[in-house]
Amino acid sequence: MQQVSRPDPAPSRWAYRFERLMLTPLFRKLLRVGVPFCLSFAAGTIYLSDEARRDALVLKVAEIRQEIETRPEFMVQLLAVEGASTGVEEDIREIFPFDLPVSSFDLELEQVREMIVGLPAVADADVRLRQGGVLVAEVIERQPVAVWRTRDGLAVVDAEGVSVADLSHRSERADLPVIAGEGADRAVPQALEILRAAAPLADEMRGLVRMGERRWDVVMQRGQRIMLPEAEPVRALERVIVLNDVQDMLARDLVAVDMRLASRPTIRMNEAATEEWWRITKISSGAE
């Protein structure tokens, strides 16, 4: 009887290796992701190798972006300035670098805020978008506290000594005290303390002068000066005010009250008063 040969059911060596490879997670992921990606990348590279196709694609993307950015809900129609005086608001609108309406995608809010804060009269600002296409700029202005007289003219300064605006005439801000001298803007806080202490003399006082960038002189309406020390000027001024209340000192023929040496205050008389004093002294000496 002839024996019939049957095929070996066992897989071949290569089939066995392929089946084992298919059981590997990394290989399956490579087939599922890597092969489609490579095919797509190759197709895209071939398609974009033509310059005309690339230009058309770029133009189409730009058109789609333009359509999205210029939709009505993304357009800024109005600039609203809050918390600013009329002059500051006019300055903000003048330097605003965009022509409205403009897309909100083209606005750099931080850039706009820095531009507004860069104005001398602005201490701080907050810029935000409001529903309805409104760009809101909330402004905190610097509060002027004194008029600073310099060689170049008059300027209004705030409590930090920052120049807020220039003045043509003193009468424009007659409500503010006057400070003068080199470096006066860097000592505004101390000047304000002296001015508060000098309130009893306010009607007779013209202002303060910074001397040598170290100390202050109080200038009175009659040209008299109260020369304050570098240290504790308020205390020295208070002593002068007490003496004036008791003896009406500033109503006399004085040129200056020198308080620079706390232990030895000095009074300087004007020339006419000095001559009269010497005349009286000579008469008194001759009578004796």
C-alpha cells in the first residue's frame, strides 16, 4: 500500500517570524501610524514641490484668516478713555497708533498700555476689550502738587517730583505752591512737609528754594528768607513760627532768619535797619 505524504501544518520560518513581529506593539503602531504618515508626507512633499501650488495654498490660508479676523464680533469700533481729564484724553487719542475700526487680532493691548503710561501726566493705565467692539483705557493721572520754577520755565510736578506739564504763566496754577532751585524736583516730599508746617505763614509766603541741592529756603512776600537746615527743617521752621507769633518777628526789618545752626539762630537785618541801629547805638554811647 502506497503511503500518501501530507503537507506539514507548521508555518515556514519566514511566516513564523512575521507572525511574531505582528505581535510586537511597536511594529503594529508603526504600521498603523508610521506608514500612513510617511505616505502622506511624501504626497504633500510632491504636491508642494510646485511653487504655484505653494503660493496658492498660502494665499488661501491668508484669505481664510482675513475672513475670520474681520468678522464683526472681532472688530474694535470705538476707543473709550475713562478717568482722564480732557487734555490727557486728547493726547491719548492723538498718539493712538490705530485707525478704527480695527481687528482685535491686530491690537497689542500691552503696547497700547505702555504708550499711554508713557505720557507725562499718566501714572498708570489699564487697557482691555469690552463687548460691543469697545477698547477701554482706564487712566490714573498724576496729581500736581507744586509748580517748579527752573531756568527753562515753569512746570507742574506731582508728589514724586515727576513733571506733569509745562506752564506758560504762574497764574495758570495759582492754587499750587512754588518750588525752585536745582534738584527741587527730587525733594518734593520734603518740600510738601515744609509747606504743611508753614501753613500759618501761607498768606505771607512766596515759595521754597532748594539751595545747593541740600536744603531749603522759605521765601516770604517781602523778600525775607527763612534759611532752614539740611536736617530736621520742619522743626526749625516751627521754632520760627513760634517766635513770629510771640514777637511778630517777620514784620520787622529783617532780611533773613538763619536757622542752619540749631544751637545759634541768627537774624540778619536789612541795610536801613542796620544803619538805624548803629545810629541809635552811637547816640546811646555819646549820652553816656
